[in-house]
Amino acid sequence: MFMTPPKPNSAERGFSLIEVMITILIIAIGLLGLAGLHARALNAETESFAKGQALGLLQDIAQRFEANQPGAKDAIAAGINVTNIGTSGYVCAAGARLDTDLCEWDAALKATTALPGAVGCVQAIAASSEILFSIAWRGRDTGFSPSAAQGCGSATITSARRVVSTRIRIPNLGS
């Protein structure tokens, strides 16, 4: 005599099609979130790299002016205010070491690919014997942009503008 196998309970029959579709939907939503997170991380990495490049270029020109204190004092006395370094409108002037430094900084700003639309600015603050150096560029993220009061690059970079600045003080030691 042949025996028929017992029928499985309803709990042992497997997954229904609706359960499988819900599981796939949940996994798909999770993967989309992960892809969005990855895209934001890449954007943040690019912005961070650009800021590092700008800070390096800013440090370079500040150190050049600090190393040439007589030229920096003359620049403060003359009220230096250059707002287009790194653009096609900047024309290198042959002459003093300070002019050469600005020309080399101009070339470095034009050569970097990490800072699209980079503009360098140099401004004397005579009352405090300081020089303000700034670099502005067009960032990737359209989130925060500095106010136009920060000046540097505001005429040429209209969206996603980034600006980093530093000041140096040239001491007046009676010479």
C-alpha cells in the first residue's frame, strides 16, 4: 500500500508574490539612498580638495609677500587693490619682485584645474599695515555662497561662489 505524504501547514508553503515584491521594494529604496549618499560624498570630496588647493595657493602668495617686506610695505603705501588675478583681464607687469610674485600667482591660478573660474584678489589695509589675500572660485554645490560683501570674484562668479582669505601684517620696525 502506498502512503501519500502529509500536506504541509500553511506556514510552510513558502513566500507569496506580494511578500517578495515588498522585499524587493525595500531593498531598492535602500540602494537608492546609498547611491545618493555616495554622490553627496563625492561632491563633498571634490569641494574639500578644491578648498585645499585654494588654501595652498593662498599660503604661497602670503609667504611671498612676507618674504619681501620692503615690497609689501610699498604695496600697502600705494594702496594695492588687485581684483582680477587669474583672469584674462589681468596683465602681468614687469618690474619689481612683487610684480613677479603676482605674475607667478596669476599663472598658478590659471593652471589649476581644481578651482574652476579662480580669481585672486590682493587688497591693502593701510590703517593696520595688513594685506588681505583672497581666492574665489566656482564650486560644485550650489548650497552656501558667501555674500557679495566678500567682494573677490563676485563680479565674475555668480553661483556657487567659494572664497577663502587670509591676512598678513607687515610690521613697521622704523625702517
